[in-house]
Amino acid sequence: MSAPTYFIGLDLDLTHKALIATIGTKPWKTVAGPNAFPDSVAGFQELVTWLSGHHCTKKESVLCMPASGFIGEPLAYFLTARGYRVAIEPPLKIKRGCSSTAANGHLPDSREVAEYACRHCAQLHPWQPSPEMLSKIQLLVAGRRPSTPARAKSKAKSNGNGIAALSRTERAGLVDQEIRHLLAPRRTIADEWPSF
């Protein structure tokens, strides 16, 4: 990973259904944030616009977030589909690697995540999404639905494979719904069997 100029720490606030972001530079200094965005595709797009307003280009930035299971996947896929470098790190590793973190039990916030990314950028590993899933999400972000067998039949009845005819708000809501559906945890055979 080439040395970035901007380090963006991301934190998902599940109680308020929000995404919080902080931007920092090296030597460690907070440039902007923390700033809250809705935890939706519209909020993710607001984040990208906010990053552009602070001159955080795709080449000069790395976005870091604590590993939170499938909860952070829509954001990670969205940012990767947009061409950003995303690093997902274990929360305990972030807490141990951040000098400003107190010894209390809270999860790292966006400022602490950005500071960790700045101080340990050589050890960050870019997140590698599933190529198949990434291509589907890139189509959604571009305003087209990925083809599926069920949609292939209905496509003949509709006006094509695009969702561009919808308003911006309707489109963002539909894209958000589609991304969350694609990334939803799936039932396995283990879920069908009773525990003994």
C-alpha cells in the first residue's frame, strides 16, 4: 500500500443508525470531524462528497474501520466499488495501537480509528471483497440492477435494466435495499438442525 496523505477513521453507531467519520493527516493531526452520516447508501454518498470537499482523493486516502461482522459490509463494499482503499482491523488491535485510547471498555471511535491508521499505516492490509459481489454492487452504484434469473423474465416487461428513471431519493433507497439484500447473512444447513 503506497503511503497515503489522509487517514479516515470510520465508526458505525448502531444505536443512532449512523456512520461517523474523522479525517487526519501525518504527523497525526485531526483535519475534520467527527461528522455523522446516515447508515444508508444516501449517507455513504454524503460521506464520499464530504471526503471530496476535504480533498481526500482515492489515491491519497485510506479508510479504516473496526471489524464489525456483516454490519459494516455494505459500507466497505460501497467504498471499494467507488475505488477507495478500505482497511478493516480488529477493534482490540486498534485500541492497543492508539495512544489516545483510555483503558475503558468502549469500542474505538472514528478519531481513534483514524489515529491508528495514521500511526500504523505500514501494517494496514487493504480489504479484498468478493469479486462477484463487488461487480454486482458496482452495477448498483452506477444505477443499473445486476441481472438475476428472476429479473431476466421481468426485464422483458420493464423498460430495461436501469433504475435511472427514479428520483435521486428513490434510487438511493432502492440501491440501499438491494445492497443490504445482497449482503444479508444467509441461512445454512446448521440453522435447520436442532441443537443437541
